[in-house]
Amino acid sequence: MKILISTFGPDPENTLAAMRTLPYQKIALVLSEEGKDTPAYRRLMDAELKSNGIVETIIVDEFDLKDCFRGITDYVLALSSGKKKKKENDKISINISGGSKIMGDAALLAAFQMGIPAYHCENTKTIRFPVIQGISLRDRLSDSQIAVLKQMGMRDTIDDIARKIGSKLTEETIRKSLRKLRKMGIIKTVPTEGKILVELTEPGILILETINRFEKAH
């Protein structure tokens, strides 16, 4: 089954553009609880009912990046874990242009994290983002980088992280992993009182959380 995940807001035009442009057999709308009580939602539902379409909803707090991100990734994880009876030939795509900017940012981050094709659809054009289908961010991280991520607290020095990891990784490997993670925007360094501390960025927190949840689901 072809599944289209689309952010959705008071103006349905970009969501409708995605529905015209991208192939799907089921659509999952990312929207707030209040969004279900709008003319835009009723318009879309009427159109889908007339064509015997399947509509699901992913209810989120449209002003909370983390909640939007978790809602989308939880939906995809539920598919992959069989809770929604995923078939081997299921193909998922994401349209990020249908709702608020926060929803769109969360949807794009989820697409990169989960390895799902992502699009920005409007009436006159469609843009595909450079997401490699089927290759999640977890697949692009080495085991040592994952090990370092999992040992990071709110703010740690390299010595703190090395102490937590113990003899599993050398200090050189830890430093290389941290440099790579910083380059990817997953961590950042913070000079404090003569020390260099490292901490997760906001996207990094979401990425680590999703990696943990993905591993738990499998």
C-alpha cells in the first residue's frame, strides 16, 4: 500500500496539491485536535469519502516541535512493527507543506531520521528533498557514534564520556565520533570555565530518542 503522510492546517491547498501529485492509497494527516473541526478538514474528508479513500489522523500539538516529531515517528514505527499490519511493499512518503512551519520542520526531520521520501508540494511546483529512501539516520551512524550518543548526559566533558564508556572505545575513537556528530549537527560544544563541554542539540535529542524507541520496537 502507498501511504502519504501530510501535515495539515486551516488552508488545505498544499495538502490537496500533494494528494494530486503524489501516489497514495491511504493518507495520514498530521494535525491538531482542533484541526478536525474545520471546513478544510471536512472538505478533504468529503473528497476522500467520494473516492473511497482511507484517511487516518496523527493528532499533535502543532506548536510543539517534539510532539509533532514524535507523533510522526511513532506512526511510522507502528507500521514497521506490525501494529498497523504493514506489508513488505508498503511505500511511505511525507508532504511537509500542508500545515504550520513547526509541523513542517518536524515532518522533514522525521523523514531524514526514518529514511522516508519527503516533498514540499504547492499548486505550481513540487520539491523533493535529498532523503535517501530506506536509509535512516541510524544507518548512517557508526556503532561507536551510537555508543557515544547513548552515554551523553546534559553536559559532559570528553573525559566524562570516556569514563562512562570504559574500555569499549579508545579515547581517539570517542573524539572522532564526537567530531562527526558535531559536523552532523547532532551535538554542539560549549566552552565553560576553561572546559569544553559537549551536549545534544535539540535535533540530536530527538534523534537519540527515536533511535532508542526504534531499537525497543524491534
